[in-house]
Amino acid sequence: MYMEHPTKNDQLLLKTAILQFAPVWEDTSHNLVRIEKWLGQLPTDTHLAILPEMATTGFSMRAAVLAETMEGDTMRLFQQWANQYNVAICGSFIVQEMAAFYNRFVFFHPNGQVDVYDKKHLFTMGDEHRSYTAGTKRKLVEYRGWKLLPIICYDLRFPVWCRNNLNYDVLLCVANWPAVRSSVWNTLLAARSIENQCYTLGCNRTGEDGNGISYNGGSKAIDAKGRIVADAGNTEQTLFVSLDKSEQNAFRAAFPVLKDGDGFTLL
């Protein structure tokens, strides 16, 4: 459960639940049932629930078979649950628009608002670029006075795309990151936190997918100094972590490296 901050203004806290689990391969209906069960068990003061990349299918390249529209059951149900449980819910799903397919991060606000981000860096070694269309724009999500920048898995390797010239508070990475590269996952999460002076939340899956690729979780929260705040280990579980903006703001004020960063424009 969440660590208590009795002297803190609630607006300075973000009580987050990171749902680390093994999606059943290409079985959206089964995964939706499991996810609803977990959401219903969250503490009532949870602000944000995070799901892994392609949370309802696993990292499948069968986009034409598995994709839903923005009016499909997944969108409808997550909007319903965000309102019902009064919690923001986010993760990525396979979405079709016209003839294109996207690995799309969707952030469902409890009030019905929806923010979306399409994965920019498609994993070419897994042929993701052959099945999906890359996104072109970053998306800043504002929620409860916090600014969050969503990225998806492979995006984590690209520091320019993650660069904090948007004054965001949290870098939010949802992933299907294989166990064989878990040391890289840990290193990059910490690096992005340090260089951007922000919390980084990484939500990864466990288990084995339909292609025989193994995943060992390692979902975690890292603070602006690169310290691990919470770690889910390698089993299915819900990792609870309470982020404190006042501590992060104080560190940025005392050690303001961001103001000395190099300027650039993303084309």
C-alpha cells in the first residue's frame, strides 16, 4: 500500500498503482476480465493505474486481426472503469484508424477525458514497423496538477525524444521489455530520470508471450536522483508507489541542471 505523507498537500502526491502481469496472448476478452478484477481491488485513494504495453494482447504483430477502433470495447470499458473507480487508467493498445494501425498509449481520466500518444520508435528488430504506423508527436498529459510524458518501450532508448524541455514531472514508460535485456531496462530508466530530473515510472510485463519471448517484469519507480523508490521484482503483482512533487521541486531548485541544457527543436 501507499506510504503515508501526513503533512503533504494531496495535490503534491500522485498515488500510483503499477499493474505488472503477463497478458494472455492475443486474448483481449480474457485480459479485460483480469484487468477489471485488479482495478476493483485497488485502494479507493489510488489516483493512477498503469498497465503494460499492448496490455490486452501482448506484443503481437497481428495488428489487422487484433486492432480495435477508438469506439471499440476496450475504449468503452476503460472509460467506464475510470469513472466507476475514480482512477485514471493508462496503457497501450492496438488501434486502427482508417487503413493504419497504431501501438497507442491511451490515458483515461476519471472525468471521461482521453489523451493519446502513438509510439514513435517502432522496434524494427521485431518487425513492428511492418505492422504499425509510427507516431510523430509527443503528448504532455496533465492530471491532478502533474505533467506526465508517456513513452512506449523502445522509445526509452532515445534521450532526445524524452528530453525534458516541456517541464514535465513524470516520464511514464509502458513496455514489453524482454528479460534478456533487463539490465538495459534498469540502466535506461535511471538515466532518463537523472538527465531529466524527473520521476520515471516503468511498467513492464512478466511471463512468456506467444513467440516464446520471456519477460521478467522489473517495473519500478525511480526518482530524479536516479534512486529506486519502488520495485516490483519479477512476479505478477500490483506495485504501489506515492510520488511527492514537493521533494522533486526542491531538488530541481537546489540543483537546477535543466536550465543549462542544450536547446533544440524536434522536427
